Amino acid sequence: MRIVLIGASGTIGKAVANELGERHELITAGRHSGDLRMDVTDPASIRMAFEQAGAFDAVVSCTGHTTWKPFVEMTAEDYRFGVNDKLMGQVNLVLIGREYISDGGSFTLSTGVTDHDPVPMGSSASMVANALSGFVMAAATEMPRGQRINVVSPGVIEEAMADYGPFFRGHCPVPAARAALGYAKSVEGLQSGQTFRILG
Ligand SMILES: NC(=O)c1ccc[n+]([C@@H]2O[C@H](COP(=O)([O-])OP(=O)(O)OC[C@H]3O[C@@H](n4cnc5c(N)ncnc54)[C@H](OP(=O)(O)O)[C@@H]3O)[C@@H](O)[C@H]2O)c1
């Protein structure tokens, strides 16, 4: 397969690139990294990157930011940041990518363990993750041309504990290489509409 991988330079993206790169051709994309320049918060840049990518069979998204703050300090603007970035950034990858991807192609998005296990300062992450799960569940039933869509929901990543550890006390970290298997299952398997949870 030819796979467009967004966020290949990140903690999870690097492991996904190692896993899928063994068997497939990767076209990597990011704002400042990868083969193609793409900012998922900018639909025009998504379209341009897909046009430059040539034919492809899968889109894998390993990107998405939300605001991490105590709930009492969260503002509407803070939630809007996560909605524009992690939620609509990944939704727009699907809305635009479905025009370009091959018949039977797949989309794989990223959420995280906060979809069912809330953590301190993670209310935006939980909100966005559940919105994405709902989107994937419903979109899967209406995807055109045999296309599939899933989301991978990893636990906190071992390699990211220096940054995220304080939010995830009591959680068992997941090595990025193990999280990457969820993405392989989505891309190389047959399921659609699923949330693949990879927990420690
Ligand atoms: N790290 C964890 O413990 C963990 C656990 C569970 C779930 N997740 C989720 O998994 C996803 C990836 O997390 P990560 O920790 O691997 O991220 P990361 O290390 O911060 O890497 C993010 C990657 O995405 C690219 N990127 C960032 N903003 C972008 C944008 N607007 N448009 C296109 N590309 C963009 C970055 O490259 P450029 O800088 O070149 O754009 C980079 O390659 C996120 O949704 C995160 O919430 C992470």
C-alpha cells in the first residue's frame, strides 16, 4: 500500500512509521516535517498535500493537540482550540481525503485513553476523543467506495512520560511500538467503525 502518514516525526508517529514502513510505502506529512507540508488545521493545506501525494490507499493520523488545564480554568476558547486542532483537523483529513483515497482505502485517526478514563486537566482531551469515536462509528456506516475508518486510542506512551506523566499517575505506560500495532490492525485488517484501545 501507499500510506499517507501525518505526524510521522512524533512520539507515536515514529513507531507507526517503523511498523508500517517495513511493508508499505509511506508518504509522510507534517507542518515542518515529512515529505509533504500539511497543517491539519488548514483545509487548503490538507487538499494540497493530498494532491501532491499521488494515489494512496490509507491515511494515518498521528497528530492532534488539546489544552491541558484544570477544569475550573478552562474557557470556551481553550475547548475551541482542541476542537479546531485534534477534532476538526482529523475530521477534515477524512472529509477531504475521501475524495482522493483509492477504493477500499482506510482512514486511521488518533484519540487516547481519556476517551473512557478521565485524568486531571484532561477535560478537553476527553471531549474531543469521544467526539472522534462517535464520528468514526457513524461515518463508517456511510463511507463511500468501500472505504473504512477506525480510531486508535492508546494509553499514555512510555516515551512521552517526561511530558505527560504528571497527568497520568497510576496509569501503566504503553511503549510506542505497541501502540503502533493498533494502527497496523486498522490499516491492514478489515474492520471499520472501531476504536482500538491499546492500554498498558
Ligand atoms: N504521547 C502520548 O502519550 C499519547 C497517548 C495517547 C494518545 N496520544 C495522541 O496521539 C497523537 C500523537 O501524539 P504524539 O505524542 O505522538 O504527538 P507529538 O510527539 O507531539 O507529534 C506530533 C506530530 O504531528 C505533527 N503535527 C503537529 N501538529 C500538526 C498539524 N497541525 N498538522 C499536521 N501535522 C502536525 C508533528 O510534526 P510537525 O511539527 O512537523 O507538524 C509531529 O510529527 C495525538 O493525537 C495525541 O493526543 C498521545
